[in-house]
Amino acid sequence: MINSIIVSAPSGTGKTTILGKLFEKYPNRFSFSVSATTRKAREGEVHGKNYYFISEEEFAQRLANDEFLEYENVYEGLSYGTLKSEVERISKEGKIAIFDVDVKGGVRIKQQLQDKALAIFIMPPSIETLRERLVARGTETEDSLAKRLNRAEMEISYKEKFDKIIINDNLAKAVEDFDNLVNGIDFE
Ligand code: ADP
Ligand code: 5GP
């Protein structure tokens, strides 16, 4: 029985937007696993909701304390990690955990949770579209934009390691595909 959904996609694909629609539609069914990161918060992001925004020192300390289920230096100099405490919190709530993680983290969580998790990869229509979305989102510097695009090809090469693939070309269609997938699941 499944109790977790892993969602990975190159940055800018639309993962956060799709998940937001899912949370709106099913407010009590899913619980977002809030990762820790050393990245600075973007405008509108909330500590404890989008991420736990922590210092590099605190990240290193938590790592030494074995507090992470997995972690990854997703972009040069920026660390992101799934906290074991989040997994426990969501399990106690009796909800389905949503892990928004990079492809390497996604594969690692799938290896650990196996049949308990459904791993979904969201594909951008093209790298050029990805660039346009990241630019339109207005959150990236030239440097962070380049880092995200540089990583996208590698991330896409991981797609076959996921249970399901959704293409986010048309947003409404991608949300519908996602909804159909999770509705076809035999949840715990
Ligand atoms: P991610 O979480 O994967 O990094 P976001 O959800 O932040 O991506 O989406 C990146 C940007 O692309 C946002 O500005 C979002 O509004 C936009 N976007 C998402 N899906 C689509 C789509 N199907 N068509 C056009 N723009 C989209
Ligand atoms: P962003 O900086 O755009 O929020 O996220 C960058 C990337 O880091 C995304 O691919 C996101 O899914 C990934 N990410 C966020 N949290 C985690 C985590 O806890 N572990 C791993 N491995 N990746 C994460």
C-alpha cells in the first residue's frame, strides 16, 4: 500500500504549481514533507512551510546528528535534505507524504520506501520552455538560472527510474494527469 508520493522535475518545470493545485483540491489528504535547505528564501516563501531555511552550519550539524533520510547538494554550494522528523510527523497525521526532491533524492527515497512510494517525474516540454518559465518566474539570477538549466539534461536522463512520467505542457492537463494518477492509487 502506498503512503508516499515522490515528485521530481527540473527546476522551473511547474512542480510547485501542480502540487499547489493538488493541495487545494485535497486539503486533508496530503502532507508536504518540508525539506531543510541552505538556500535563501524567495519572496513569498515561508520558513516551515516551503522549507526550513537554515545556515550551512546548522545543516552540517543536523547531518552529523543523522537527522536526514537523504540529502543532496543540488546546486553548487546549496544543500537540500529530507528530514526524518517530517516523515514521522506525516505518518502520525495519517496522511500521504509528498516529497518534492531532486532526481537523485527521489531515486534514493524510492529505494528506501519501495512499494510504499509512487515516484512521479514531471517533464518540461523542452529546455527552452524551461528557460522561459524560469525567466518568467523572476526568481533567478543569471548564475542560478544557468545552474538550473545546466542540471536539467542530467535530471531528464533519470526519468525512466520513476514509476510514472507526466509532461507539463498545458498546466490544466498536467494537473488532471496528476490527479488521475493519485486517484488510481491504493492508498494505505
Ligand atoms: P518548479 O516548482 O518545478 O521549479 P514552478 O511551479 O515554480 O516550477 O513553475 C515555474 C514557472 O512556470 C512559474 O512561474 C509557473 O507559474 C509557470 N508554469 C508552470 N506550469 C506552466 C505551464 N504549463 N505553462 C506555462 N507556465 C507554467
Ligand atoms: P528550489 O531551489 O527550486 O526550491 O529547488 C531546487 C531543487 O531541489 C528542486 O529540484 C527540488 O525538488 C530539490 N529539493 C528540494 N528539497 C529537497 C530535498 O530535501 N532533497 C533533495 N534531494 N532535493 C530537494
